[in-house]
Amino acid sequence: MTKESWNYWRLLSVHGRQTWHFEYFDNAQKIEATDTQYWESDKGRKVLSEMMNDFVFDKSVNANSADLVYRKQAINKKLKTLSAAEMPDFKGHSSFIEKVAQQTFKAIHYYQSLIAEDGHMPGDYGGPLFLLPGMVIIAHVTDYALPLPHQALIKQYMKNMQNTDGGWGMHIEGESGMYGTCLQYISLRLLGEDANETYMQKASKWILDNGGATMIPSWGKFYLSTLGVYEWDGCNSLFPEIWITPTWLPIHPSRYWCHARMVYLPMAYCYGHKIVGPKTALIEAIRKEIYTEAYDKIDWKKARNSCSPKDLYRKASPVLKIMNFVTNSYEKFYSKKLRKKALDFILSYIDGEDEQTNYIDIGPVNQVINSLSVWHGHGKDSIQYKKHIDRWFDYLWVAEDGMKMQGYNGSQLWDTAFTANAFMESDLYKQFIPSLQQLYHYIDKSQIRTSIPRDRAFFRHEDFGGWPFSTVEHGWPITDCTGDGVKASIKLNQIFEQENCIDTIQVSKERLIDAVKLLLSFQSADGGWASYEVRRAPEWIEVLNPSEVYGEIMVDYSFVECTSSTIQALHSFTKKYADTYPVEIKNAIAGGIDFIKSIQKEDGSWYGNWGVCFTYASWFAHEALACVDEYYDNSSTVKKACDFLVSKQQNDGGWGESYRSCVDVKYVQHEQSQIINTGWALLALMISKYPHQEVIEKGIQLLLSRQEASGDFPQEGISGVFNKSCMITYTAYRNVFPIWALQRYLKTYKSI
């Protein structure tokens, strides 16, 4: 059911940039979201209140939204009812094959209606709950007022995500912790919520019952310090001078995983300047509401290392404790000259990151902290700060649960490439050539075609020829995104040649060579591929991980997923262009395969670093091994891996993993089978030529039984992850992977 005020929000997509625009008319007069006077009137308040009611969401049923606001609008605009005459003729095959083919056709027919005008697949990429508060807090510190309709939906989202015990988790399915609870509570207060509201009192009680805000993890301590409801003395030194130490040092930040590097960069700037927002009556009130003792009586130095057991995922190592002691001691007598030099360098680095990413930045955390840094460094009226604010809206997403902040500026290229590959898995693609052309258009336009000036690179790897996770403007290429961009482009080029759509082809051999060169340059010494860069640091550097709440953030490790995507791309390229880099590609693939085999677990599984979890990683591993003709009947590695997957199949024929698999690093069954996990497991078994068809058929039946009348599939449990402990939603996955598995079944068992 579509709620009336869902239609006040429209997604605008331009070259992949996704921004939600508020459209409300009062007696045919359009009222802008920024018309504060109207929204503060009695009439405006009533409209906002009614709108919030339309976005009430019961997370006890499923914490994951089904992305209904966008989907309802898209299908109402583009989805046409299929008549019997329009359905392809599948007669002559077995009744089961006919059923699979018809429902697959219906699934693709539905999902293609969601393609945006610019050719990408929009979707909800929310889930983490610590992102949105960062933006709310920085907006308050810099005195930027988000439009009131946006504020209303942000408040409603936070209300919707509260757990029954009064707290919030780090992500939407997580148990309550001090990190999530403090940040949501404070954000709601900044957005005008009364501390006496029942749900706010429950939140305050949770905070106080669990030790108060001094127990918030270090990233939370940072945000609260900038706001002025926590003291900078309660934070361990962020040691800005480390950025101007020699780069040959093993602990120089240039060696960190780029996400950690880009978050701690502006954090160091803010720490070095001890940036604090204005002290107001509201700030004074919050100080009284979140601590178990009077604010002026708190021992801030003692609080530095306090962390709620409910949040603590990684304890501080002895080495980190020693380093904190040294850097905290340094703060008592630091050199003002060195500090200024360091902070000047950091600001120039921030400016470089902003320019190279068109102010999108690598992710939402460093984007809003960069905003605070440039507000301080260049001023509120500066063009840099204004460009930052404009990009905040790239990260916001509207669904039936309210307005959230995504884990990136979207997953546009990733979801689009996956969709194209899923559509092309069987000959059914011939019925959907126009949709493939739309998807190809976005993939074409998303390849990075300009190089970062080397004098402004700031430790960046080369980027030319790569594909990003989201948009070309974002500008950070990733190995697996580049791999899937290459693979999809080659397949699409072949299809358009066969279908006499030569004019569609834009991604030339030369452009594919650029991508392959980049992929080859990304291979790490262990033979695998990391995410954004060649691995730069040894594993021991994780002893310096200060985050407490995340698993492995200091090193850009080689991953089975990134390695597999790259192998698949190189394999596709060499099949098409056998005479180009044959030795280099052969050696690279061999190294990658050796890496994948080396990290297989004793039970035959692989751990998934970017999806939930062992089923996800297994799918990638099987795809890579198939590239070198290793299958169930000729490879002990693959046989062991297939046996692992089959051992996890549930009685209904499906597979289902809880997000706890990621956290606990062991397979944890979900309460029920999940269509996404089932899709991954089936894809793995089929690509590996698993001989027992009845196992696969049971999984296919499970997918068919879950499909809705429209052709859509239901949104189930959360399916993405990063850094072991934080989950993230991909609403596209519920369509992509059932479609892909069904398509592969058709291709494997009956050519259509």
C-alpha cells in the first residue's frame, strides 16, 4: 500500500547521482522544503506530523525496509501487466522448466521497471545507525539547518529503529549499545525532541543504566566532543603530527586501509584544533541527561579508555595502550610549530580528497567530518563548505521507514553490473535488449577516464580505467567493481554484436585494456586482491586499531570476493583478447587462485568480508575456481566446498545465514531460509557442476515459492557487512540473486 505522503518525495537521478526532492503543493502552490516559515506554521506542522505518521515502521517484523517509496513510484510509472500473449513460449520443455522460465521472465520484467532514467539500479543502501547522527551533530556545530521536512523524516527513522529496551544498535538488526543509543538520543534532542517524551525517557534510562555516555566508544567520544557534551580531555590523542612523519615508517597513515586513513585524517584536524560547537541551553541540558554524575565532576582522563561491554568488539592492545600513553603525554608539551605544520598539511590533504571526489569523499563518515574541518579551516561562507553541504543530500535515502544515511553515496555501479550479469545468464536476455542497453549506458559512463594529478595524489593508487562502487564522480576505483565492470562490458559487447546493436557499443578494447592494466597493478604480494589499493601494511599493524567497535580496519587485506571478481574479469578478457597480456594475465590468475585456496577453511568454507557471509564468500570462490576448470568432480577444493554448502541446506530447500556469522566468524543459521543466501549457494553449486540435481532443484523451488505475484521477491534479513561487525542493506540483492540463480538453472538444465 502506498501512503499519501510517500508521494511528496521523488528520486532524481542524474549520471548516477541520487537525491530525494520534496514536492508538496498547498492549493496548487508549491511549497519548497526550505520554506521554514511555512513549515513552522500550524498548517505546516500538521502536514509534517501527518507525513511522519505515514512513515511509521514496525522493525519487530523486519528491521530492513523493502524500499517501497522508490519501488512503488517506479512500478506505477513503468511496470506493465504481462498478458499471456507477451509471455515467451516455453512449451515443449518439462513442466518444471516451464514454470522456472515463466517466473524468471516475470522476475526480470518486474525488476527492469526499477531502472532509473540514467540507466542505473537505484536501491536502499542503509543499515548502519551511527552515520546519520554524525551529520546531525556536524550540522548543529556548523549552524546549518536541514530543511524541516528532512528533519521530520530523520526523526521518524530514528524512532522507528529504536529497540524495545529503549536503545539502538550500531546497525538496524543489532542489539542496543552505547554507541548507537547515545548518538540517536543526542541527535533527536538536537532535532527538537523533548527529553520527557516516553521513548526518549526509555533511551535516557538505557544510557544511565549502562554507565552513562563516558562509556561510549572512541568514535562516539569524538562526535560528542565536537558538540560540547563531552570534553576533548576525555579522548585519547589523535596525534596530528603522525601525518608529517616519514612515509617509510611502518605506522605512517599512508599504509592504512584507505577508509581508516580518510576518517582519521579529519578527526586529527578537529582534535588538533579542539573544535567545539556553541555552548547553549540545549547543550547544557544534554550534559545533564546522559551522565551518571555531574558533568563538572567527571574524570575525563579516566574516561578515555572507557567502553561499554555491549559495544566492545576489539579490545585495545598493549601496544596501543603504550602508544596512547606516549601521545597523550606529548599533548602536554607539543611543539606549536610542528602542530601547525601538521594541521596545515592535513587541511591540504582534506582539500585534495574533496577535489578528487567532487566533495562526495570516500564515505559518509569522512564526508561530514571533512565538512566540519573545511567549515573551520575555510569558513562557513567558503565555497568548500557549501559544496560539502550540497553533497550531504547524495547520502540520504527515503524509504518507508523514513530518511536514513547510506553507507556510501549509493551502490549504483555495483548493483547495475550485477543486474546486467544476472539478466545475461541465460538466453532470456533476448527479450530484454532495451533494458540491457540502459544498464550498459550507465556502466559505460561510470568508468573513470581521468587520472589524479600525481602532485595532488596524497598516497592514492592510480585510478585511470577503473570502475567505482557508486558514481564516476566519486572517483575511487575498487577492484571488484572494476572486475564486474569489465565482465559486464565484455558480455554486453558480445550480445550487442550478435543482436546487431553495434552503435550501442562504447566500452572499446582500449578501454578494457586500461581496466585490465589497473587490475594487474592492484595485485598484492600474497597473490590476492584487496579492495581499493595494493596491500600496504602487515597484519600486526592491527594492534593500533583504536576503534573498539570494528574488527579489522587498519589494513586493506586481500579478500576472496575482490580476488574472485578480478580473476573472472581477467578470464573474460583473455577469452576475448587472447593475444593481449597472455603471460601477465595467466600468472595473475594463478596467483589469485593460489590465494583463494590458501584461505579456505578446514570445513571447506570461505569467510565473507562484504556479505553475509559464508554463502556469499563461497559463491565468489566457486566462480573463480571455475575459471580455471576446477569443478566438483576434478578438484578436492571444490568438492570440499560444495559439501560444506550442502551441509547447510535447510529442510525447506533453502539456505539462511544470520548476520552473526560475520560477527562470530562461524556459520550461524538464520531463523529461516533467506532467498539471497539461497541464491548464492545455488550459483556456487551450479557453476561447480554439483552432480546431485535434487539438491539444486529444492533450492530453486524455495525461490519460486517466495516470489510475489508482481514478480518481486520479499525483503528479508540484512545481507551486507563491513569490518566484521557492522551490517548494511542491499535491497537490490533480493532481486538480483534469485534472478541470477534461476537464470543459471535454465542455462544449466535446459537451453531456451
